[in-house]
Amino acid sequence: MADRCVTVFKITFGTPQSESSSFTMASSFLGPEAPRPLSVATEGYQNRYIIPQLSDSEKHVFGGEYDEKLFTLIHKYLELGTTDRFCYIGDSKGSFAQRIVDKFCLLEPAMNVIPGHYSYVETDTEKVLSIRVAHVGAEEYFRQLAKSRDTNKPQFDKVIIIDAIRYFENPIDVFENIMKCLSKQGKLLIIHRPGNITTLPVFRDAQQRVEENETPYMDIINALQACKLDVQWELECLPVIVPKRNWYSKLREKFPPQMEILSSSEIIAGVRELSEGVLKYTTHGETVEFLDRLLFISVAPSTLECGYPRCNRYGVGDVSNMDMKDLRFSMQMTPEIKQMVPTPAEQATAKAKRPKTKTERREAENPWVWTT
């Protein structure tokens, strides 16, 4: 298809005596776009478009602004201290484990636990089938650690899970075992990228496949509530500033890690969709800026201050149940309002002057008769 030529027609009006009396028209150019999106002339485009090969230090990062914002939010929601015993659970591709250790100057050795493992098999239809490998990763590690009776087993002050819930076969058991391995003042932070509200510029097929394979955020919160834990959550947007070609290169490297569910041919076709869609009117070397919407869930052992585990948005306090029968409300009136509100004496005078109703006259004549 890529070898086909565009046919050029020469249309003349009247007798073609000179070239000035004729003009040419190409059948594939119907607008200002060149080439026309998804037209015959662009069938070989995906093989001609050059995607740069990034260095190892650039492949799996979103930039310095992104990292600084993430570290600020980790400090806000996790309150990670220098002396805390820290455990990191996240994908090895684009891991923040060492960067967090360096940023927060942790004195204690940090534990880096892989969340799990998927085996990806490409089918005849160029689709990828994911197969979960059981008894591998954080789920098995914390299960064994929670059952261990060793007095010297590690106990963590802070645990963070970054975009790894999809690896857990039974999230409730994982959360319960993690809490058993925390200190009394310990805290768990879950950073999750919900597939249905993602703001990353990915192609349509990728968004649909990621949403189908990702754990819904309400299932995560329900699992935490089933464990009777105090839960606070908040949505945050982190800035991503990268050159457009670098973003295509990250997609080709299947980053973020959720892109592993897509085959290489699907990603190349998706890059073509982006380059002829939302990213068409930017130059190849131009820097693009977008936001990465993440859900931060802060989890701590419940203190049962309200008699039940809390679950609320971060910074929003719970409204306690008040006894409404003994409440008395009062409000101070301004001078302007006082002029319009009659005094008790004026209200009594007005009531005396008001004509009595039929029921009031009947009660006055015979007070012993109870009328309804």
C-alpha cells in the first residue's frame, strides 16, 4: 500500500492552447493537512516516522518537575521521616525507590519489594494476553512476614505502593498483612492511576485496554474499608513536560508499565493515531506539557475515635452525629433587621387587634370542648 502513487489529473477548459489555461489537482489532498489523516498516502507513515532511542536514564522518567511534585505529595500524605523504616512496592520499570531514599535522606536501609509478575503472550491477532504468576512478589512476601514468629523480623514505619494494585490477586489479604507488619504509628500510602480518569495522552485502544485490566479505585477503597482501616484520599495532578518525540519513545518502551498489555504493533499504530490526532499540530522537537492525574490514598490503623473507621477526603473532617432534640440556635440581629422585626409587645398588640377565627371564638365560649 505504501508503494502506491498519487494520481494527478490534468483538467482543461476549452481548447488547451497553453499551459496557463489548465491546472492540476491531486485526488488525495482535500484540505490543508498533508498528508490527509488515515488516507492512502499515509499508509507507509508508521514505517517512515523516526522515533528516537532514549538513554537508560530518560526512558522511564517523566521529568524533573514531575519528580519534585511527587516527592512533595509523598511528604504531605505519608510524612516520611529520615529515621523511618521504609518499604517500597512498585514496578521495577520507572521505580522511585532509590530516588525516594536519596530525596528524603533515609538513614535506615529501605526494602524494595516487587509487586508481582505477569507473563505476556502475544496471540496470532497481534494482541497480548496477560497471565498472572501466583505466589510471587509483595502478596507472598507480606503473607510470609505476617505469619513469621521471628522476633527479629522487619517492621516498617512507612509503606508505599505505587501503581501496583493490579498485581494483587486478593487485595484485602495483602492490606491486612501489610498492616500487621507496620508499627503502631505506621502508615500506608497507595498511589494509583485510575484507568477511567487518566489524563495521559494515549491512544484510544490503550486507554480502553488499560481500563479493562486496571483495578477500579472504588474496589481499592472498599477493600480498605473491609479491613476496618482509617482511609483518606485525594486526587492530584502532576505536570509532565517532555519533547513530543520523547513521549512517543516512552510509549514504544511500554512506559508507563500499564502499556505492557499492548503489543508492539498496536503501540506503533497508536503513535500514528496520536501524531495525526491530538499531537498533530506540534512540531517534532516541540515540548508538550500535560498532566498525570493520580489518586493518593493514605491508610492508617483505625483509632475508632468516632466508633467506626473513617473514610473521607483528605483534609475534610468527619461530621459527628449530634443530638438534635436539645439544640437551641440563636443569631444576633443587626440594627437594620431589628427595625423590621416587631417587639414582643407589638406582637401581642397585633394579635389582640386581629379578628378571632371561628375556632378561637368557639373555644372562648366553651373552653371545656376540645375541637379537632
